[in-house]
Amino acid sequence: MRPNRSDTIFARASGAGKAGVAVYRVSGPGAHSISAQLIGRQIKNREVVLTTLRDPDAGVVIDRGLTITFQGPASFTGEDSVEFHLHGSRAVESALYDGLNRLGARPAQAGEFTLRALKNGKLDLAQAEALADLIDAETNIQRQQALGQLDGRLSAHAEDWRHRILSVLAPLEADIDFPDEDGVPAAIAAAAGPAISGLKDQLTEFLTQSGRARRIREGVSIAVVGPPNAGKSSLVNALAGSEIAIVSDIAGTTRDVVETRLDLGGIVANLADTAGLRGETGDLIEKEGVKRARAKAKAATIRIGVLDPTSEATVPEALNLLQRDDFLIWSKADLAPAIPSTQTPDGVRVMTLSSKTGLGMAEFVEALTRAVSGGVDQGDEPALTRARHVQAVETAIAALTRAEAHITTAPELAAEDARLAARALGQITGAVGVEDVLGEIFSSFCIGK
């Protein structure tokens, strides 16, 4: 994404579709001039005025609503900008856009308002990503996490790490400049070595903690697997609190993957009901459903195997798909409270319940919530929430590890590795070298942001 920053851009900043009130944002060097031509006069900075917007050519009324002007750099984008609060209809929007186009503005690209805020120093890159996460937040803990990142908590950590590395560079470069001075190399190594080691340990610990926190932003996937008529669909419906999947006594009712989303302790979980696992079948549709069930189970974060204790039929594959920390559920506990003797894979949690009566459901939901959270702390703590952040810290750790090894024998190499570590950490906030990732990041934004 390389838009012309001298352009004046516009877009709807509120949600799409019919609404009582919609907010339209105009930003750029011509924003105030264009606004004045639409409403017939200039408005003071940050003044909210009831205005009538007219077509710039025909003078026909477009709509009546509130107009607010913002003088740059004291605006979201850091540029001159205007907001029109109008009625949210397609006709009003179409007429407004026609007028804005004729007055020299152009439609904004996805995320272009936020990109301009980044370019003008109103946000750093981590904060811009947090803004996108806040817009996409589905749970309270996701909201807390995004707000924490938007407040600059991760940015503050990243900049502190980078400055600590830069402070190490000075003595290392002194070692390079004065290699023959008695005691200088050893003294510098003694000072810089512990600093590099301490920072590397801190980054490693932060990386480990952030692995759990990424679940808040990304969510988890849960696959429910088992033989036909074991009670998989009934369990999915009970967890979802609605009739998501068809429940029938006829074997093979579920032939494709049926998915729904749950909020488990603030973590978004994509719950998948899969086709019943059994041996060879001549039904090509059911065969494809079983194939998809296996693939979904292998890709899931957590698997829930469901078996019917009242049935003599067993499907070893349902057990073989389970891994450590997965669940094996013996369903229909209201009909058969006893659990048959079965060899269970190591680390798999075994529980009994009845989706029909609710027996054991509360205990299972509590255990599943704990498993999904993975020990996640409060969402407002700073964390490496994106793969880009993780890669930057991993690169920095690798560079600092090399610097440790070179600090006494090749200080020039240690200094170069320290520079590489600082550069990697600077990419988190956009302090250095991020032009190549801007298009990918901002393409995920909505048009009005």
C-alpha cells in the first residue's frame, strides 16, 4: 500500500448498512475547503455545528446533520479532517460521495486513515495493530488486551529493550577502537556481557508468556470426534446453548463439519462437530465427511472424543486421534453411569456427562475453559500478540546469543549482532524497517479506519 499522502480521502467511519446516524470522515489538505463548499461556511476547530450539506454543483440538499472540524496535527490522522454525522441511508451516502468526489477527494483505501496516523506519528505500528484488534474484539478479555496494546504497553517494552541494546553498543565499539589498551577489552566484556545475557533472558521469558496470551487474540479450535450416534451433536448443542447440529438416532446424520463459536472465559473457541468415525462405507458423501473429520481433528488445538457407554461398538481411531490434554467424554451418563474399561492415551482427561439432563456439564465446561485458557493471564498485560512480534523477538534473541559468544573474542561481531537485535526489536513499533509489511498489516483493516 503506497497511497498518495497529499490526497484528501473520505470514507464512512461507522458501521456499514442502514443506521439512524452514520459518521463520515474526510482527511487531508483539502478537508476544510471541501467541507466549507458543502456546508457554505467555515467552522471553528473542534466546534460541533448543525449544518445543511448541499450538492456542490446543483445546490440540492444532501442531508442535514452535525459537522465537526479538526485542525491538524490535533486529529486522529494528524491532518486537517472533518466528520459529518448524517442519516445512515444509501441515498445520503451516495449523494455525499458524489459531492466529495467532484470536490477533489477520493475514497480511502482499507486502513488508510490509520496508516496516515502512523506516518504522522500519532500511533506506532504496534498501536495501529491494536486498533485493528480492538475493532475485531469479540470477548471482554480481547477488548482488554487490545486496549492495553493501544495504550502503548507493548511499545514501551519494545523501546526499552531496544534502548538497552543501544546502550551496550557504546562500550563494545570502544573495545573495537581501543583493542590494545590494557584491561579495556576485559572491562568492557565484563560490563556488556551481563547486560546482554540479562536482556536475552528477559526476552525469552516474555516470549514464553506471550505464547499463552496469543490465544486471547487468535482464539482456539476445538474438534468433537467419535463414532456415529455417540452424542457428539448433542454435546455441541449443549455447549452452544442452541440447536446448532441435527440430532438423530439415525447413524451418519452429521456428514460435514458443523462449526460454531463460543466464549470460554474470554477466549474465542471455534467448536466443530464432525462426521461419525467408522470403518469403510460405500456412501461417498459420508466417506468425505469422515475424511474431513480426521483433518479437522489433527488441526485442532483441543480434541474432544465422545464415546457411548451403552454401545458395544468401539472405534479405536476416535481414541487414537486424542493427544495429551485432550478430553475423552463418556456420554449418556443418565443411561449408563459406569465407564467401560478402555485404554486411554496418556494425558487425556476422562469425564462422564449427559447432554440431555446436564449431569456433569458444569464440571466439563469448567475444565474445558481452563484447558482453552492455557494459563492465560489478564488480557490487559503487554504481550506479543502477532506472529510478526514473535518473529522480531526470536530474531533478537538469536542475535544476542551470538553476541554473547563473540563478546570476548570478536567484539566487532558482537557489536554487529547487537545492532541486528536492536533493529529486530525496532520493527515491533515501526521504529525501523517496516515498509515491506505495511501493506499486509493495513489490508486487514476496514475501509473507514
